[in-house]
Amino acid sequence: MNNLLQTGQRLGRTWGPLLGIAIVAIALLVVAPAVLSPFRLNNLGKYVCWAIAGVGIGLAWGRGGMLVMGQGVFFGLGGYAMAMHLKLEAAMATGGPDAIPDFMVLYGDGTMPGWWEPFRSGPFTLFAILVLPAIAATILGFAIFKRRVKGAYFAILTQALAVAFATLLVATIKQTGGFNGLNQFTQFFGYNLYDPVNKRMIYSIAAVLLIVCLVVVWQLYRSRFGELLVATRDAEERVRFLGHDPANIKLVAFVVAAVMASIGGAMFAPITGIISPSDVDATASIFLIAGVALGGRSLLLGPAIGALAVGFGRTFLSESFPDQWTYFLGLLFIVVILFFPSGLGSSWSQLTSRLRTKEVAR
Amino acid sequence: MDAFTTPLLAGTATGALLLIAALGLALTFGQMGVINMAHGEFLMAGAYTTFLTQQVVTNTDLSILVALPAAFVVAGSLGLLLEVSIISWMYRRPLDTLLVTVGVSLLLQQLAKDIFGAQGDPVQTPGWLDGNIDVFGYHWPYRQMFTILLAIAALVGLGLLLKYTAYGRQIRATVQNRDLAETMGVSTRTVDRVTFFVGSGLAGVGGVAVSLISGTNPNLGTTYIISAFLVVVAGGLGQLKGTVIAAFAVGIVTAFFTDWFNSSMAQVFTFALVVIFLQLRPQGLFTVRTRGLA
């Protein structure tokens, strides 16, 4: 009998997370499209994009202990790469293969910078969405981790990066659309963006990508790498003394998180129809963290569910009390970090484990 | 000559401003490990105090002199309130203070927006600061010189406080070894509060200088906080001289980049320079040497 219980627990530990992911998948892919209006479903798609970035933050911050306050940069790299392609697609659909985006004629001298050219190609764009943030994160991470810059220093540097990135975008109106960002896309890899069926398809792609990211992270957490990452978070020096290089371990987590943020950003552009500096700046990066902190940074599903909840809360509160949203976000940070430092999801398991200990004690 | 003196002098003034902001940050970060993201909003509080003082004391020549101590007390009290109500509960997890104070910063910004409006208000420059002096072809505004004098005064004041007063000794003892200081009878909790008050108050004084240059604005804090933190990171902890050198270096370098390219490229380049600098000196310019593993 006791043996059976232990087997059950072991099975639960192994397959429980998969069950959780399956529930999320069913909720997002089956239930939501059935019950939500197209408008609400599109909104949910936006939250899913934030959740994809959130899963990465959970990996880097929750498991790796690196407070990444500049994920907006990578979100933006993916978002802008996708948006540039969509913008070119829209231009080419009306103006032939050499057409250039409208805003360049409006604000610029009617010529397109050379680095836009490759984004005419869809496959290249997809490639860039995955590789650009990986390269950027590798260079930055290598420079930071190898010199053992960590903790608050790391957090400040990433946030400074987000500020610099957003300022750069605002200043380059001729190349990136400046403050307005990139918008008015008409098609997505040949599919008309105004067709509700296609919008639903794009939502589904985003939801599937979120599930894929969750599975990837689940496998990472189960692996030796996952163990090492947690060990590095909790006692970096010991990991070093055991012969591992914490810099490499952190670098991998940081790069994976960056790629996930980029994927989220890449889906964000077609779903919302716009990507602008305010979607990727320091405030946006902090907003991404809010969901992760709420849901439980070191859990598997916590970051994703937290990001969805905060996204929903943002829409709900902005609709009901347009001016008060910032207060709620500020209070959310204070209350969650002060009283539920490991997130609401963890508080639940802490509560149940406390009850369980009591039972054993009895 | 013009292309050289203009950024140099303007940059020195920016550096002085960064120094006032960074002094408080370096103090609280170095002593308590607390990363106060709401520090920029204390700067904002100082600026709004200047604006409010001018509504009461209509003589602009006098109002700035009234505003300086008022801003110190207002911002200092805000800091003290923050310390007592929130930060004192989370000394065991310093990295989390960063996120909590981000929340406080958002609250204060929105509060300022709701009270004073999103537009920001102009601050009258007093007559004795209105004007400029010709330095090698650059019309150096008195306001910028005033900022530099203010920074020097803040630095000297803080230096004297740390070196010669009982509180200063206790602060230094707490920074060096908190447990040992406590054993010797230093009430480190009181010391923490004093440090927070002084550090935040300095930000308020910085806010007065900011308001003279750019008026008040609810988002004023966010403009300075990141640069101020970069100064703290590059300067190293535990010693004021690192902060001083880093502040002027960041201010002047940014001014030169702004002159050569534009202000947004200057931000990007300054950030890149700080990251490169940390490759050479990961602990910043100066640091207190300890035997622990860092």
C-alpha cells in the first residue's frame, strides 16, 4: 500500500508537469477559441506572447537567479524582425518586388537602408528571429558572466540596455518608424491579416509556441543542466569549486530566455498589428517581470499563467479604470514581492506542504 | 575650442547632477545592499518641492534658497517612509528590494501625474542664476555652475558627516562589518534609517538643480535613475571617490557623444562603455577589499 503511494508520487513528479502543460494546452487551443469572441481571442493571443517571454524569464530569473530586467530588448528584436518582414510584405503586395515601406517615403528620403533588404525573405526573417537575439544575448552574457558581474549589477545593466534600445528606436524614425513603431500590416506570410480565420490561425500558432516553450523548459528543468542551473543560483561558488563554469551555465539560460522573448515578440507584431518602442522599453520589460513574479518565478507553469493573468488584468483594468492601471501594477509589485516572494503558485504548494507536514507530525 | 569646451562644461554639470543622485544610491546600496529604484522619484519630489516653494515664496531670488532645505526634508522623509514601511521588512533579500521599489516608483510617478498633471510645470530661474559667463566661446549658464557647486557642497557635507560625526563613524562601521558593528553596540537599524534619510534627501537637493534646468515632470526620475545606477556600478561600492570619478566621467563622456552624434546614440555608447569598463574592473573603480568570495 505504502509502496503504491510512493510509486504514485514518483509518477506524479514525473508526469504531473506534463499534465499541467496538457491542461494549459487544452484551455488555450480548445476551450478559448470555442468560447471567446474574435476580439477577446486576439487579446488572449497578446497575453500568450507575453507568456512566451515570461517562460524564458522564469528560466533565467526563477531557476537561474538572474533578474533580467531588459527582456523587452529581445522581445523587440523578434518583434521588429517580424514587423519589418510584414511591412515589406504589405509594401510588396501593392507596389511590386522593389517597393519600400510607406513611412520611409513619408519621413525619409524614399530609400531603404540595406539591412532591411534580407527581411523581404520569409525564411530569413524566421531565421533572424531565432538567431539575432541568440547572438546579442551571447555577446552580452559572455561579457557579463565571464567577469562575474551578477546580482543587482546584472539587473541594472540589462535595464540600461532596454533604455538604450528604446531610445535608439525612437531616434531612428527613418529606419524603424521611431516613436510610432511599425504598424499597418496587411498580410502574414501570404495570408490576409484582415481575415478572421487567419487571425485565429495566428493565435493558434502563438499558443502552440507557448506550449512548445513550456515543454522545452520542462525538459531543461529535468535535465542535469536544470540541476546545475539551480545549484548555480543557490551557491555559485560551490558549483565553481566542483569544476563547472557557472558563466557557461548562466549563459545558456540567458540565451534560451532571450530566444523565447524574441519568439514572443515575433508573434506579438502580427497579433496586435503594431510594435513600437513602448512595447519593448524598460517599463515593458518590467511589465513582463510582473507576471512571472505573480505566478511564481521558479515554477514550470507559474510564469506563463502569471503573465496571462497580468495581461488579462491590464486589459480589464484599463477598460474599467483607464488611469488607475499604473497604480495596480505598482501595488502588484509591492504586495507580491513583499508577501508572496515566490509567487502565488508557490504559496499554494507551500501551504499544502505545511499541511502535509502537520499531518505527518500528528 | 568651442567643440571641446561646450561638451566639457555642459558634461561636467550633468556629471555633477549624476553625482548628487548617485551619492544617495551608493550610500544605501553599499551599506544595506538595497537597490532603490524609487530614488529617481525622490529627485522628482525635490523638483516639485521647488515648484511648490515658488508658489508660496513668490520672490524667486529667495525661493530657491528655501527650496533646498525643503527638498532635502521632503525627499528624505519620503525615503524614511519607504524604509520603515517596506524595505525594513526585506533586508534578508536585497535583490527583491529592486522589484518592490520599482513598484513604488510606478506609484509615485502616477501620483505625480494625478496631482500635478502629465505636462510638468516650469520653474522660474532666480535672477542671480539667470545669465552666463563666457568661457572660451561657450556661454556657460550660471545654472550649470550652480549645479556643480551644489554637488561639491553635497559631497563635502557628506564627507564631513561620514568622517567626523558619530553617525558617520557608525555608518562606516556598518558598511564594513554589520555584525561586528552591532556587537559593538551600534544600532544598525537606526543607522540604516539615517542613511536612507540622508541619501534620499540628497536626491531631493539634486531635484532642485534638475528643476532649474528642465522644470518639473512626472517622468523626471526615469531619465536620471539608470545613468545614476550606471555611475554607482562603474564607481564601485563603499568609497565615495569612485562615485565622484564615475559620475563626472559618465557626464562628460555622454556630453561628448551627444556633441558628436546625438543624444540617443550617446546613451547607447555610454552603456557600451560601461559594459566594456566592467570587463576591465568588474567591481568598479574602487572597492573595499574583503577576504570573502565576491
